[in-house]
Amino acid sequence: MVVPSPNPAIRSRKTQAVGIPSVDLSFVGPGLAEQLARACEDYGFFKVTNHGVPREVVSRVEGEMKAFFSRPAFEKQRVGLAFPFGYGCKNIGPNGDTGELEYLLLRADPSSVSDVSRTVSDDPDGFSSAVNNYIDEVRELVCEILDLLGEGLRLLDESVFSRLISDVQNDSLLRINHYPFAPKPSSHRPDHGRTRGEGRVGFGEHSDPQILTVLRSNDVEGLQVCLRDGLWVAVPPDPNSFYVLVGDALQAMTNGRLRSVRHRAMANSHKPRMSMVYFGAPPLNSSISPLPEMVSPQNPPIYRPFTWGDFKKALYSLRLGDCRLDLFKILNQQQPTTNDDTKSTLDD
Ligand SMILES: C=C1C[C@]23C[C@@]1(O)CC[C@H]2[C@@]12CC[C@H](O)[C@@](C)(C(=O)O1)[C@H]2[C@@H]3C(=O)O
Ligand SMILES: O=C(O)CCC(=O)C(=O)O
Ligand SMILES: [Fe+2]
């Protein structure tokens, strides 16, 4: 059931205390699918409790990643630079974005995980099996959520989203972000990398390009999401739950009805933070276009059809904070006012 939980943790001047929707997946009852769809429309974001991913699966992969990040820099660099896959430190993507973090970015498929495991760990088989078990569990969770969404949106084919992720050719990713303990700079130092007076940004504002993101972090705060009215909300950490974020591709397929949520992670000055983020993406040749049920004379298509491969090309040519879906908008027609709080930065 969706229950907005109180969120007293306010981290920015431009935030407000609002409830973040929470979905208990063990509650199988009427209205669950509709409430989940509503959370994706209103917030593009919700928390999932009782998700069914075994605790040992999560703690095993978390242990492997902790061990990796505690290695000396030269050993981590042996994995290869993260453009697009591998180990990255401070540089995000190929276009000059930076953050207060290091990370491992992997293709979420067994053979890629196995390849990388040889440079990542002294026990490659242990590493591969921990990561692959996690990926399998989280993919199953993503598919369950997507099927509920299909039901909640009353689609003729309720599995239209989940099929893209369960396809053997899916292009899903796993990213593990490590935000090391970073003491606050002294007050006379310039305000580089900060939101106005509110702390340093670990991973800058953006939306995720894929269909659905499932994020889990340790018990250290940092994640913030942007509401429709532009207010930023600090998300209280909960290592026993997952957070779900709507991605750009799902916004396009639902013709803007579901909202790809803008979010960021702040650097924490007290404790190191680690997040494990699964990005559920379709095969490269999948066509992404507004579904017929999402289009009507009152709601004409906002986006032209594109393949996931086309979209990836565009996103790697842009900066982290850019609104890449704008490139695929159908021009010269009256646009419904969806997601109008996310200002395009393409002209910057
Ligand atoms: C600056 C970039 C990093 C990114 C690729 C991009 O050119 C624009 C989108 C970025 C993003 C954000 C969400 C995910 O963390 C990510 C893996 C993705 O799919 O899109 C990253 C990309 C990346 O780090 O390679
Ligand atoms: O670390 C986090 O909580 C957010 C990371 C994120 O948004 C991403 O990796 O795309
Ligand atoms: Fe993200």
C-alpha cells in the first residue's frame, strides 16, 4: 500500500517536509497497482518495503564492493576507466561532469560481470556470483513493479514494460557509487560544487535515462529528489528498502504521464556513503514511443519514436544535467504541462 511517510529531514533552503510514497510489496490487495502508478505520476519516485530481495544477497554484494573500494587507487584503476564501463573517480561520463565520488559501472549481464571480476577481486568467482545473484533478484523486483505499473495504467498488454527488461538483450546496468567521507571545507574557501550554502554535491542533478532505476544505499543520507514544483526533498536512508525512480524511457512510453524524476546525491561530511543502483534498460534496437493507450486527441504524442540505441547516442553526447528527452520532442504542437519544472539546459 502507498503511505506517504513523514520526512522531517530537510537539507536545503528550497525543500519542504513532504511524505515520500512508500509501497509495501507484501500487501497484495485492491488498489496497489493504481497507487503505485499514482506515485510514479506525482513523484516519479517511491520507496519499496518488503521487496523480497534476501538480505544475504544484498549484504554479500555490499561486502564485495566495500572490499573493492578499500583497495589502493592503482589496483582500482586496473579495472579500466569508466567510459562507459569500469572504475571511475570524480569524473562522470565523457563530457566533463565531476562529482565527489568513485564508482564501478558494470553491464548487468553475467559474462560482463565475470570479465570484470578478474581485475576487481582476488576471488573472481565469489565476486561474480555475489553480483550476479544481486542482479537477478533486483531484475525480478523491477519486472514485478513494471507489471504492477502496466496494471495500474490499465494497459492492454500489462507486461509491455517488464518484457523489455527481461529480454536477454536488455541493456541494463549496475552502478556502485562510493562517496568517501569528505570533511566540510573551511568557511573562507569558495563555494565550489555546492548548492546554495547547503553542502557539496556528490553526484549532480539529473534524471536517469533508462526505464526504471532501483537504488539501495547504506544508512548514510545523501539522496535528494526534486518535486514537480522544484522543491528538493532529502530522502532518509533505509538500507532495508529500495528506492524506485522512473527513467526517461518510461516517461516517453507513457507520453509524459509518468515522470522521470530529477535527483542528486550530496556528499556526506560525517560518514562514507555507498549506493548500489540498478538501471533497467531495454535492448538497443527496442523502439521507444508513446503507447497507444497514453495517446488521445486531448493528449497527442509528445515524443517521436526512437530506439534505445538512438537515445544512448544522444545521452553520451550531453552533460549529466541536460534534459535529453527534449531532443525527441515533437515540435510545433501544444505541449501538455508535464515535467515543466525541469528546465532544459541544452542551450547552456
Ligand atoms: C554525463 C554522463 C554520465 C552518464 C552519461 C552522460 O553522458 C549523461 C547521463 C549520465 C547517466 C546518469 C544516470 C546513470 O548514472 C548513468 C550510468 C546513465 O545511464 O546516464 C550515467 C552515465 C554514465 O555515468 O556513464
Ligand atoms: O548515489 C545516489 O544515491 C544516486 C546516484 C545516481 O543517481 C546514479 O548513479 O545515477
Ligand atoms: Fe541517477
